[in-house]
Amino acid sequence: MTEHIDRDALRKLTGRSGDEELVSYTLLLSEALDQAEARIKAVRDVLDQEAPDPDIATRVRSDMIRRALEG
């Protein structure tokens, strides 16, 4: 997983740098990444339960992760 982005620190930067758009965009990207990682984890958890065969799980996992990221 990725390194956690400190949202409070980014919000504090808004007042200091005056670049609210950049901070806002960074927060949106961070939230989208968190959601994508949560979807990937959920898919992996389900696959671990339903497809214990490693070869099958790997193929199915890559397809499901791709779909989860798309949307």
C-alpha cells in the first residue's frame, strides 16, 4: 500500500501557500487512491475465500482488480 497522506497537514498548507487548488487536487487523489486500495483489498479477501487454488486465484485476481480500478 501507499504511504498515508496527512490530510490535516495538507489543509494547513492551504493557508500558507495560497495554492488551494493544488492542495485540493492532492486531497482528491489521496481519497481516490484510498478507495481503490480498499476495493483491491476487498477483492483479494473474497478471492482468498472463494479461489484457494493459487493459479486460479492469480488469474481471477488480476481481472477483478483491473475491473475494481476501472470502477
